[in-house]
Amino acid sequence: MKRGALPLNALRAFEATARNGKMTLAADELGVTYGAVSRQVRSLEEVLGVTLFEGPRNRLRPTDAAEDLLPSLTEAFDGIEAAVNRVTGQEKRLLDISCFGTFVLRWLIPRLYDFQNRHPAIEIRMTSEDIPVDFRRHKMDIAIRSDQGGQDQWADAVVTPLLQDLVGPVVSPSLVPEGGFHDPAALAALPILHTKTRVGAWPKWCASVGASLPLDGQYFEHFYFLLEAATAGLGVAIAPHILVQDDLRAGRLVAPFGFIPSGIAYVALSPPNAGKDSQAFLTWLQAMAAA
């Protein structure tokens, strides 16, 4: 098909639908109705003479033809957008970072000022999530995830190692007895705090250090709530060092028995064709992790 005959509106509707996985999301992105997107996709199928989606409207599946068409279209539309922004002087150097919430709040945000000082032309937009990473379908440049091995969905991503996860008990200084804790068994005198996101944290730590503790206690929905409870003196919690190191440094928490490896690692994921701004952020992330 010659360039002058390309159905650009229909191609945009298809690209947005295939990338987002739903026509409703494509409609929101393009600022049109669901019906308009559906009509454009149908007209493109008629023009091309191929089926692009299969299945019911709420669970569309791209066909092989759609999978073949999508990467080139996304690259082309990204290039057009970048070129127009350069010409109009409105080029946006925006990085979309996907990361699970507690890591954002406890580690990333307190350090972002350093990146912004070094790269003032790059704007960071963060999304708090821990969904499977698919750079073709989700609007993200870099994803920070915890790696427990066997992550098949990362096969198409470039993995940048950041940190090994180290865990240990943390407690408010107000709960430390006079003379300190001389043995893990002494923790039995305190309320035990748990999080539903790592229900096995306490048993695993106790097994690693040879401690026997009564592990009944209060459960919190998220790590952030758990750490706030520990800081407030509600009890003792098992926490990753990376999420409490600022609290330890400031004296809001103490770690009476240090930290041991959990078998988990933190990594940054990026697409194979990551741009120079993404590379700059990855380099900065590694430097912050090393520090």
C-alpha cells in the first residue's frame, strides 16, 4: 500500500488497542468513543484483508497479523511524536517508571532529587504497581521489580541488577530494653508484626538464626503500613534493609540482630531499545544502589 493511501486514523486506533489490550483504554488515550475505535479497527481489517483481533469484546486477543504489525506501528508513531515535538520546541523528555509502592515511598522518592539535579531536563513520572512487565502493551520505560527467580515474563526485557534483599527484625528504640537484646528469644516479649505480602518472613528468619518465637501477632495489608507500625512502636517487624535504611540512619528504628539474605533481588527492567534517557536513569539507579 502506498503512503498516500495509508488509513492513518485506523492505524492509530489499532495501535492503541493492541498496545493497551482493550478498546476502552485505547478510546481514553485517543479521546474518542469505544464505538469510534471499534469502527476504525474493523475498517482497517477490511482494507488489509486480515483479521486483527479474536475473541469477545472484553477479552480481545491479537492475531499473528496484529502481533507482526504492532511493533513497527508503535515505533513509527513514537518517531512522529518525537519529531513534531522537536520542531515545535515542545519536546518532552519524560520517563515513565513502574515500581511497587513501598519501594517508591521508602527508597526511590527520597533519592530522586539527586537524579533531578543531575538531569534537570528529564521528568520522572512514577506509577505504583507490581504488574507483569510487557513493554509493548504498557506505557512504561523502566520497571523496578523484586526477582525471586523463574520470571518468564521478563524474557524480552533487559535486566539490570540493583540490590540483594537483606532482611532482619526492626523495632522502635522506645521498645528496646535496658541493656539491649542479647538473644533473639528476647523478641518474644514484644508484639510480633506481620505483612500479608510476605507471610513467611518471620518463620524463615527464625529458621535461619535458630530461634523459636511465638509468631501470633498483628497482620498488615502492605509493607508500608507494617513499617509505619514498627516505627510507631507497635511491635517488632521483619523488614528489608533497603526499605528501612533511612529510618535506621535517622534513629527511628534499630536492627538488633542485623540482616541476612532473603534470596530475593531487586532489579530494573527495560526494553532492548531503551533510549539514552532511560540509560541515564538506569546508570543512576545502579549508583544509588551501590551507595
